[in-house]
Amino acid sequence: MPFDVHSENDLNGKGAPPPPRPTIYTVAELMALKVEVRTELIEKILPSRGASIIFGKQKSNKSLIAVQMAIAIATDQAFLENFKVLRTGPVLLLVQDDTDGAASVQDILQRSPVPTTGAPIYTVPEVPFGFGVEFIEWLEHEITDKKLVFVALDSYTKLRSTRKSGIDIVKAEQDDLTELDKLAKRTNSSILIIHHDSKSAAGALDWSDHAAGTYAMGMATENQIHMARFRELLEDAPERLMQVADKATVSTPQKPTLARCVIHFLSR
């Protein structure tokens, strides 16, 4: 049905306001902006605000490391006895990737040399929704209500929505992690997403290119942590190599690493 166009509003729908225009800064305005200084939750490992991703092949101890981080933060103990916890407080573990996740966390806490009785460590076996508005609202409520400083989500694959045919995967993955990063920053918390290595990244030259999915996975997160076995050692060898980089270092040609250490897991 034809209608008269008298203003820009008529093109956008009856009485609809025009779309917002992008902000343009002069040099003076840009230099006057108050940019938040990056701070750390665990020195050289985790930022105090924002989302991070930990990835590696199956059985590379990603989930175990996430729980170890949670224990260190909740009890104010150095992570791996070497990396200082710079901010302590309540933590939450969502262990949906493991069919018996609560029992797995219980086992780790029982074996921990650091006493965990009474520590503010919350465990959620599963949630009835994946990434989306409902999940973000639930998680924001929990972070605010429990004053959480750290959340570990195990895992991205289990929590992400089913990809429909024709969807832009790059945008979908970037949107998922960007929303988590925004949530972490507005709640002043650190969110760690557990993911796995890409099957097609076996020949990648740099470890930071191994995360499954697209480059958006790394660019939408503050830190990347990679766990790897040593191929020269036996299959059941307890050693793992952990490497860490932040958004700034990953985007540089040289790709320097914030932290690199060999972890020897003890059997108890």
C-alpha cells in the first residue's frame, strides 16, 4: 500500500526514530577518554575482568586446571604454587561437559593439598539452556548474587546452540564469546571458557592457532591458554605444557607468550 514520505522517520516505519549514528572522536577527545588499565586475577594467567579461553586436546587436563584455578582463587593460594592470586573471592564451576561433573569436582577437592572445606566454591552440574539471553541473565544473576570473581564454563561445545544451515559461524562464535566478555566486564569478574583443539590445526605453526572454530574465538577473549601433552613422552606421562597469551600478544607477528610452564600432575 503506498504512503507519503515526509521525513526520514517515514522510511524507517511509522514514528520510528532514526538509527543511532556512529560516534566520531577528534584526537583531543580520543586522548581524553578514560581507558581502564588491565588488571590480573592470577598473575600472567587470567585477567580480573573479561572472558578467557582454555583449549587443548582431549585428556590434556583442561578441566582439572580450571578447578585448580578456582581453588587457588577461592582460598587465596598461589596457582600451581608459582602464580600469585591478586584478587580472591567466590568462584563457580559449570561442569556440563562431564556426565558426572559434580563427582569429578568432589574428587579433585578431596585430593587437593589446599584445604577446601568451607571455601566459597560453587558447582553447577548442568543448566537447562545454552548460550543466549536466558543463559546470560542466569549467569549475571549468579555472579551478582554470590559476588563471584571467577566462573569456569565446561565446555563451549556443550553450551553453544545448534548451528542452523546457512548461519555465519564466524559471527555466531564471536557473538557468543563477546557477550560473555561483556558480561564479565560489567560484573567485574573473570569468565573462563573451556574448549578443545581444532582437528584441522595439527600443522599450525603457533599454539594460539589451535583453538577449534574460527579466529573469532581468540579475538573475542582477553586471554588464551593452551594445554598440551608432550608427543615425545609415553601416552600416560603426567607432564603437560601450559602456555598463555593475551589479546594484544596474540595479534602481534612475534606472538610472545605471557607465561609458559611444564606441569607435572601427581597421582594420589
